[in-house]
Amino acid sequence: RTNEALKQLRLATAYDPKHVASWVATARLLTRDLRGAPLPLRRDVNQTEDDDEVWLLGTTTQTLARAPEKDDQRNAADAIECFKKALQAEPRNYYALSCFADLEARLGHVDAARDLFRRSSDANPSNA
């Protein structure tokens, strides 16, 4: 089923390369096995500013996030390309920015994740 869904999503993005939802869905499907548990959507009120890296990496007790396995690196690279294409179409799409930030955090790219989360919250302050 995953391969069929990816095939359909690739058709959708070929038909309309500016359809952000299709790019994001493709990226998330490619990395669904990388996700472990989702990162918390909000910071713990007891966390300090110094805890940002820990929170971004998903190593708090509130999550079971893990980095991708070696075999998952290709899917992660493909997902990154999908997110880049989504953001080319809509640079301020907060959902694409948040999902991309989540992936970057899981890959251990803390600075990139922090920048993407910041851009997402700038794009939609009510969702920050």
C-alpha cells in the first residue's frame, strides 16, 4: 500500500508541482518509519532555554523519537527534497516548515530544525 500511495502522490506532484500538500504527504510517507513517536508540539513549561537542543532532538522523557537507521537515509534525502519543493511553492507554509523541522531534528540537524521551527512560528504565530 505504501508504494501505491507514493506512486499516486508522485503523479499528483508531477501534475501540479506547486501542490504543497502532496509534497508534504510524500515526504511524511517516505519517513513514516523514521518517526518513532512525534516530538511534543509544545515545550514543557519547566524547560529552560538551555534545553532547546534536547527538546529538538526528541530526547525528553515525553517522546521515543529516534534517528533514522542507515537504510533509511535515502528516504530521508528524498523527503528533504520534497520539503524543499513544497517550500519553493509556498515559502511560508507553516505546516511544511514544521514537518521539515521535525525531520531535521530527527536527523540531528539541530540548527536547521531550530531555523525551520522559527520560520514556521513566524509564518503562523497563533500555532507557535
